Amino acid sequence: MRNFQFGLVSGERGGKVVKYPEGKRLEFTREGNDECDHAHGSGWVKIKEKDLLDGEFRFHGESGKKICKVPYPRVFL
């Protein structure tokens, strides 16, 4: 397990790099907190361009998902 931080969402994640025709991405599951509330889910991230990640953070038990397009140094995987 590895620690991560994305905005106010933090915790531990486990995952693996998966190859697709359009490139590689990290697919993961996670457990932690969202603004001090217990939260868990899954998601994926890929390097979109230099210093920019693209991906999804899904929250289990919620109808939506948070899309992330953030500068790479701001997400700690």
C-alpha cells in the first residue's frame, strides 16, 4: 500500500499499471478520508502531458465521481 493526497482526500492506495492501446495508466483502489469522513473507492490516473495527470477518483457509496486534471506535483501517489 502507498499513501496518497489529492486535495482533502487522503489515505492508502494499492494498484497496478495497466497497458491500453492509447497508453498506460495506474488503476487503483483506495481507503482513507475525505474532509475527515471515512471514504473508499477506486480510480485511475495517467500522465496526460508533461507535469499533468488525468484520471478519476470514484467514491463508493456515492452516485458521482470526481474527475481530476491537476498538475502532477500536487498529487502524491
